[in-house]
Amino acid sequence: MKAVCWYGKNDVRVETVPDPQIINPRDAVVKISLTAICGSDRHLYDGYVPSMQPGDILGHEFMGEVVDVGPGVDNLRRGDRILVPFNISCGRCFFCRRELWSLCDNSNPNAWMAEKLYGYSPAGLFGYSHILGGYAGGQAEYVRVPFADVGHLKIPEGPTDEQVLFVTDILPTAYQAVEQCEIHPGDTVAIWGCGPVGQLIIKCAQLLGAERVIAIDNVPERLRMAKEQAGAEVVDFDRVHVLETLKEMTAGQGPDACIDAVGLEAHGASLDAIYDRVKAAGFLATDRPHVLREAIQACRKGGILSIPGVYGGVLDKLNLGAAFNKALTFKMGQTHVHKYLRPLLERIERGEIDPSFIITHRLHLDDAPHAYEVFKNRQDGCVKVVMRP
Amino acid sequence: MDGSGAVVPRGAAGRDPGRWTAALSGGALALYGVSRISLNGMGLAVLGSGLAYGSTTGRGRRLRGLGARVARPAGKLVARLPGKRRVMVRHSVAINSSPETLYRYWRDFTNLPRFMDHLVSVQPGEGNRWHWVDKAPGGGTVEWDAEIVKEEPNELIAWRSLPGADVANSGIVRFKALPAGRGTEVHVTLEYDAPGGQLGAALAKLTGDEPQQQVTEDLRHFKQIMEAGEIPTTKGQSAGRRDVGLHKVAEPLVGDAGPGVDMPASHGESTGSPDGSATAGAQAATAPRDVAREAQR
Ligand SMILES: NC(=O)c1ccc[n+]([C@@H]2O[C@H](COP(=O)([O-])OP(=O)(O)OC[C@H]3O[C@@H](n4cnc5c(N)ncnc54)[C@H](O)[C@@H]3O)[C@@H](O)[C@H]2O)c1
Ligand SMILES: [Zn+2]
Ligand SMILES: [Zn+2]
């Protein structure tokens, strides 16, 4: 089969590799009908995530048709059309039982690596480095799905692939990010990043009752989408001072909740952002926490900081003093996708949300190298790329 | 084992992997070069810290006077424990299951090879006896007989090798219900004992150099079987690595000789050292193994 393989920084190629097989009893093999490139894949493409190996198959947002099932899977059969959550979870451990699916104890074959890095290992993920399992991903014609009996959602006739695909990752990510904000009537939510995740966060914030939604970025097309299609007030960080602007927009109080939908590759021209770049380039820090700092600074006293943006290593010069003295609450982590599968599908079916508006590029899997380039550089107004094998 | 001794490995995380390892090697987090962690290095680092742990907790009492040292004959790591004979490793894990179920599975020793990586088979013999067959490094097997010396249903099982084993060994597993439906704590202690002083070399035959890492992984697999019904793996999956040798980027996969990675002990101990000095990690220089292979374990 064909698969998108990672060979190093800025180097992905479509290669012919062996077809996946059932390996464990609870596996299934899925023929991919639609897959996407996620902002998280950008971190791999940019070489920010350690323990990638040349030849690793990328991709963790995908859906398709079941073509094979292991003897331990009794609720799937050939021909089923399914979504597959990006986290791999056993469904039976302490964490899965508490719906903390992305923290599953039993799905990372390389748990020992993650334990050295993080103390304890989170769940394995598709196509996301060997620390997080080393599983082959779904930017391919076929994919092996471990623990498929709990790791799927059957899709009925009706919604299109494009309408439901993002339930595998970025829609629940957006939803969880907003849920973590514990929105009360009258609340203002500020969102850093108008990428695919940011756009869907705007929608979810409206859905969950935010009074005002303010979105921050500097990419014109993305700001336009945030304003015109998602319906947020927007702030261009190239044009205005973000902190002052937010203060002004919130009667001098600050947003009730701040969401970092940018993660470890934040851009900026302020002193601290330049400092981060220099440090990261010189290998003195791993992540660039410019947005995190700004969000901490901006948040109102007693507010909530929700962090769906990915961090992986150590951060430098974090203003924890501001967070402490303003008594902020931090919520973060990889999304517990399984928990949101059905509720979000139902919202889509009821027409409450249609996440497909973010798709700007529809390409063939063979075009993946080009697709990564376009997505990385935000060419041609690129917000979200989907690929069909 | 402190940050000052940390060496910045050129990682195997791809073309630009040094970023993390370098960033992390400077300070309190100087504990890993994740991109090229060698299990060998890790095992010994754990062993090293275990020495200190044992001697400060008093558990090392029986092990006092070991003067544990680590040598590296011909590139292979062997814990040499001159003049003494005993290594003890402990580990525990919480499993979302009842003591009864876990006890029943473990008590049938023929199940042990399902989660103990180094075992080939355990077969019932006469009475309370069991015949153990273990994989020796470089092919071949090591065999011995052991007997159950104590058992309390749903609580504990203790076994001990019979006289004549290459490496005398014993083990005890305890099962204890955790509160509020949190499952069961499974606690394992293993002891190895070699007459004649070359315990390290003898032990390597049984556990592949890293008794602590071995017991950690074995218990992890036990938990995975009991909870998930299978051990997660990527062995046999697809990857674009056929032509990996042709890529320049393939080079870090194997890596050149470099330092083993300093690692704090997260749990357990191995042996005690009189002064508690953890020398193992610092000296645990070893040729890193193929990361890909490690990752497939
Ligand atoms: N928690 C999870 O489970 C999960 C799931 C999916 C994605 N993510 C993460 O969410 C983040 C966003 O994903 P995406 O797909 O939208 O990625 P993306 O890269 O397309 O979007 C990031 C956006 O942030 C903007 N940005 C950069 N610096 C900024 C700054 N200083 N202030 C404001 N905006 C800034 C960029 O211009 C870009 O539009 C990534 O870190 C991704 O890894 C997390
Ligand atoms: Zn993602
Ligand atoms: Zn689990």
C-alpha cells in the first residue's frame, strides 16, 4: 500500500510499504477513505518531537471501512464505516474507566520511554513518535487499529466523510478545550490561534454558551475565517498589542477563560518570543511558550487557562508567578476523544455544528509532500488539508 | 547520576533531535536522552540508584559490604558484584482486577512465560515443584527446578529454586486489594544468589543484565494481559524502512558508541552499597542498542 512516511525535518514522502495485518486479537484493519493533516503533524514535520524514526507512517485523523477484524473484536464487521479516535486506549484500565482515554495505561508499547520523560506514560497515539507508542498512522491506504472494539465510532448513512472526519481529533479537541473553561453566562473566552483547532474552538464556545469569543492570530485568511465563518471578534497580533487590546475589550477585567490553541511553535515579534526562538534554535529549550505566557498574563483573576495546544518538553521563563497570584486554573492534555465520539456525531447529525467549513484543500494522498509544505507555510489560504487515498 | 555528569547525546530522534536532549541535559531533568535511551544504560542506572536506595532504607542491610561496581567487559554490560552473591529487585503495579483473579492466573505457573519475556516455559513437576526454562543470551536455555514454599490463597505466593540451580533465585508475589474499587496492588520481590561471586555474569544469563527493568516490564505485561487481554505491540506493523540504509537520516538509528543515559531509579532497588554511592549510572557507558529494535520490544 501507499503511505505517508516521515524521514526527517521537512521530509515526508509517499512510499510503498507492506499492507498492515492483524497482529493482536483486538485489532482491526481499516481501508482509509479520508485522512487529514493536523497541526500536531506540523510539530513532527518541523522536527520538534523527539523519538521519530525515519520511515514512520504519519497520520492520526482518519476514517474508513473495516476490512479485517481480529478474534477479540465482536462489535465490528467487514464493511462497517468507522471513525477512529487518534488515541489508542484499552477501555479497561483505571484511566479508561474514568474516561481519561488519552491516559490509558495499556496502549503504549514504549511506556518505559515515556516514563523516563514524564514520570508515567500516557496512551499510545497513531503516528506520533515512539515515545507515544510508535504506531503506524493513517495517512495511508490502510491502517491497523489496535483495541478497535473500543476505538471506533460507526457512522450511519447520511453525513459525509468531510462532515464527520474531524470527530477523530480536532472537533473533540476544540470541544474539550471549551468544556474545560466551565463557561458561565456572560463569559468572554479568548483563543490564541486560528488554525483548524482555533476555528472549531470558536464554534464550540458559542455552542456552550460563551457571551463573547475573541480570536487571536496574524494570518489574514485565518482571521477572516474566524470572523466571517466562525463568528468571532478577531485580534491581529501583528497590528495591535494583544494584552492591552484584550484588557480594553473586556472592561479592564481580562477574559474569563483563555485558550492556547497554538502550542509549542508559537510565533511572535515580542522580546520574549524572539528569546524563545533563539533558545529553541540553540537547543537550550524545547518548546516556545510565548502564547502560554501571554495567555497567563491576559487572563482575569481566578480565570481558567485551557491548553489544547501541544507541549512536549521543558519551557523557559514561564510566568508562573502571575498564574499563582491570580489564582488561575490550568487544564490541558491530549483529548479524550472516545468520550466525545457519540455526542459530537449527534450534534453534527442535528445540524448544530458542521466542522467541514475549515477545509481549504482537498488533495490526493500522493500529494502529501506538497500538502505538508502548503499547510506548514499557510500558502494559498491553507487552513485544513484533507487527503483521499 | 547528577546533572553535572550528563552528556548530551546526539539523539536518534531524526535529523534534528539534539534539541530535546540538549535542552534537557543541563538541569534537574538531566535524566534522559530519550531519543537514544539504551535499556542497558537504563538498567544500570537504575541498579546504581537502587544501591543508594537500599542502603538508606535499611533494606540493603543484608546486602551490605557488596562494594558493587559495574564493569564493561568487551562492550557488554555486566553488573559485577565482587565477593558477594545477592541481588534483590522489587516492583509493584496496580491492576484493575480482583486479588482472586490475579492470584489464580499467577498460581498457574505455566502462565508466567506469557508475561515474563525471558521465560520459555514453566511446567508442573511433582508436588509443589515446577520446572523453569529460561532464554539464555545468544541462544540456548538455562533450566532449573523450583518449589512453592508458601502460599496464601488470593494473597501471596512464594517460590524458591532447588539446590543445583546455576543462579539460586526466589520470588514472592503479593496481592492486596486497593480501596474504593481501585483494583489490586501486585507486589513482586525477586532475589538472585550466586555462589562464587560472579553474580552479575550469572544473573545476566537469567534477566539479560537488567533485573530491575526486567521485572518492571514483566509486571507491566502482566497488567496488560489482565486488564486489556493482550500486550500492546508494534512488532510486525508497516513502516517505510525497507530502504532505510540508503537514507542519511538512518544513521542515528543505530548511533555510535556513546554514554548510557543517566536515569534516576523510579522504583525499587537492586542491591545495597555500603556508602550508598551510585556509581553504576556514571560508568554505564555502553554501545546504545538499535533504538528501532528497542522500540519494537
Ligand atoms: N490536545 C490535543 O489533543 C490536540 C489535538 C489536535 C491538535 N492539537 C494542537 O493544537 C494546536 C493547534 O492545532 P492546529 O491544527 O490549529 O495548528 P496550526 O498550526 O494550523 O494553527 C496554529 C495557529 O496559531 C497561530 N499562531 C502562532 N503564533 C501565534 C501567536 N503568538 N498568537 C496567536 N496565534 C498564533 C498560527 O498563525 C496558526 O494559525 C497544535 O499545537 C496542535 O498540536 C492538540
Ligand atoms: Zn491531531
Ligand atoms: Zn486503558
